Amino acid sequence: MRARTGSGKTAAFTIPVIQKILNLKNTSAHQCIRALILSPSKELCGQIASVLKDLTIKCAREVRCIDISSNGDMTIQKSLLADKPDIVVATPSRALAHLKANNMRLKDDLAVLVVDEADLVFSFGYEDEIKELLGHLPKIYQAVLASATLSDDVLSLKKIVLRNPVTLKLEEPELAPSSQLQHYHLFAEEDDKAAILYALLKLNLIRGKSIIFVRTVDRCYKLKLYLEQFKISSCVLNSELPAAVRVLSVNQFNKGKYQIIIASDEKALERPDGGLLSGEEMPSKKKPRSKRKRDKESGSSRGIDFHHVSNVINFDFPLDITSYVHRAGRTARGNNQGSVLSFVAIKEKPLMDAVEQHLSKGFNGQTVLQKYSFSMSEVEGFRYRSRDAWRSVTRVAVREARLAEIRRDLLACQRLQGYFEENPSDLAALKRDKALHTVRHQAQLAHVPDYLLPAALRSQAEAEGEEGAERDGGEAPAKKKKTASFKSAKRHKYQARQSDPLKSFDIKNLKKTPAAET
């Protein structure tokens, strides 16, 4: 089954699975696992389980579902599987672990196997797990592969899993039509990208919930710390966070606690150039691979149903066409409206041209990536603020921010509460540990004074103020504010001159020397 992202593929396979299980219960007397749903990431597994829970709310006693994708205690999950739920949702590696431990048996009774986001299964490194897992399944069962793209990996997986397959491919573009989803691009280098993003957010030119995609985990935290200096709150989502924290971040964003989520699409995390150079252009000197522990069963740009996202901002342009499609698919889902704004550096222009060429095929050759009309001269006043704030977020500050996050997770972890009760000195040391270097927050950066506003917005604000004054029959609030601020500035300047000895020092009765007179 192939359909564009956000078109409802999850419901397309969960509803038939539920119906099939209800039909089988009419003819079967014993309880058993009838359906196994595999997904490459834990976030997607949780999302699928949530959809199944909502769909079975009226038949919760007849159709039971559990999600075993988390890295929780195998013993606890074993007891849940002992009750033989009707549907099991898992990642391939977790399902295989339980099959090897004989915690669940599928050889006799499994009726349906579903693989969601099938094009990611091989790229997440699950090829061996899938092949081994198939040995634990019966000879006859119904299999479904769901994907937004028909890649080579999907074709390879289809040969392994399916027999005499039928492909359901909806005749529609990969993304929502132009009347629903607008694509914009803006040429900007590193320093300009930060300044433009700051200006767009502070001037409310970007409204609604937004997902900002960056290329690496460190840039997640760098951008978060950068925005915090201007009192712009956000949360982060990346593969180095524990699964529970990732799910919490998505839930907080969906519930509206945060209007901005910064996600890393880490396809080139191990590449020192960020993945922009080809293999031939890479330097010959080999650099050591990162020792950071990442969860391969995670993904932020694929399949996750972020609710009511108005904007997707590619702070770092994606490295290939597929990544762009799936990033853009986080907005304009269903019948909702959305927009995608991509910052493009000069070296990323070939990637943008490839994306444009691919997307235009689905829109009869029309230009899809429209140029975003934005003049840097209009926000020149924001640049000096942005430059200082961006440079203040050093590698040390990023590291300390991540350590602080780990510290918060340790203090909030329920499993460690017993340990901390027995070892209060460790708890005290953890609470006493302070960051060595943090980003200095300046309260004045949160306010945007009138003189920083672009001319068009400034004149508009003045016009609105004058209209309000005419309705109230008094002086325009904008003029009052300007007059008051001018008087305040003048008074402050006078006070500063008095306190500055170089400006207020006055010498009286000074006699000129003969040398001075000549």
C-alpha cells in the first residue's frame, strides 16, 4: 500500500485488522495473538497503539492490543504477552527478542502481519531481524506493507515478505496539493539563518505550531539555547533522548505546551561535513566515529503524527529528496493547511534543484519551491543581536545543556528513587552539581523596540495606533509611547552624563597659561 504521508495509512490497515479479528472470534473458541504490527521506530509503535485504542473503544473487551516496543523489563512484557492479546505492536528487534525467549508464539494462529513505514525497515538495519522473524510465522498469513514511497528497499522487502502481492498505489502527488501546502525557499548562510529565524518568530511572521528541522543533535540544543535568549521556548526531539522522553516531547507539543519543536533528521550525523560532500570529495583522513549512544529505533521526520502543525522550517536543508518529502509531510496532514520554509546555503543549491525537479513532476511541471520575499536590509537591526546570541552558544554550553537534561531525567526517574533513598549523599551531589558554563540570558533581548521594526511594519503599527486614537478621541497611543520613550531616553542620557566623569567634569576659573595664549 503506497499513499502520500498524512493521508491516513495507519487507519487504512488498522481498521481491516480489527474487522478481521472480530470475524475470527465468531469462529474461534480460544484466545491467541492474531495480528503483529511492526514499525521501525518506538514513536511510531506508540502512535499505532494509540490509534488502535481509539478505534477499539467500543470493543475493548473483544479486541486487546499491547505495545512492546519500549526497552522496558522483558519480565513485565512477558506477563502481558501471557494473556495473549489480539494485536501486538513492536519494532522488529523487540518482537524477535520475545519470540526467541518463547514469550509469544505465532506459529499456529497469526492471521495478519503489517509492516508500517516499510521503506525504513532496511535503512534502520532490520533486514536480518525480518528474515529471522519470518521463521517464527505460520506458512499462511496475510501480509501488508505500508509506505509513502516505493523505494528499492520496499521492493526488496516485498520479495521477502509477500507472495503474489497486489500494490495499492493512489494516483496522487507525494505531498498535498499547492492549494493546501505552500513551499518556500530562502537563500541564507549560517549567520543569516539564525537572524532571519529570530526576526520571523519575533515579528509574528510565522504563526502557529512549527517544527524546525536541523541536521545533527548538537544543533538541536544550539538552536534551542539560541532561541531561549529571546524568550522563545521550545522542546527538542532526537535519537539520543530516551524513548520515554521522546514520547513526552511529542505529547507536550501536540497538547500545545510548546509551539515549537526542534527535531534532528540525523542521516549524516557521522559525516564531518554534514553529508554535503560526495564520497570522492571527502578528505582522505579518517575521523573517528562518534561514541554517542543513539537509539536506532527512533525517527522524527517519518510517520509521527504531530498535531495541527502549521509550519515546517528546514533550518538545515535535507540531504535527499525523500527526507524533504517526509519532513514536509509533517504539516498539511488530512485537510489542514500548511507551509514549508527552507533555508538554503549556496552549497545546498544542487540539493534544492533536485527536490524542485522531483516535486514539479507531480504538479505538471509547475514551480513548487517559491522564492520567499524577504530582504535582509529590513531586519538589519536584528543582526547584531542575533550574531552575539548565536556565538554565545558554544560547544561547552551545548554540552552543559545536555548534561543538565540528563541530570533532570535522573532526578525524575522512578526506578532510581529507591537507590537515592539508600544513598542520599549521591542525590545531594547530583543536586549540588552545577553547570560549568551556561548561556547568559539577557532580559532586554526578549523585547523588540520600535526602531528595530521594519519600515513596513512600523508604519502599519503607527497607522493602527492613530486609528485607535481617533476612535477614542485622544492622542494616538503610539505617539504617546514614542513621546514618553523619548523623554525617558533624554532623561536617562542626562543622568548618564552626570554620572560619567569624562562627560560631566567641569573646570571653573581655569587660567590660561602663556603657552596656551600663544
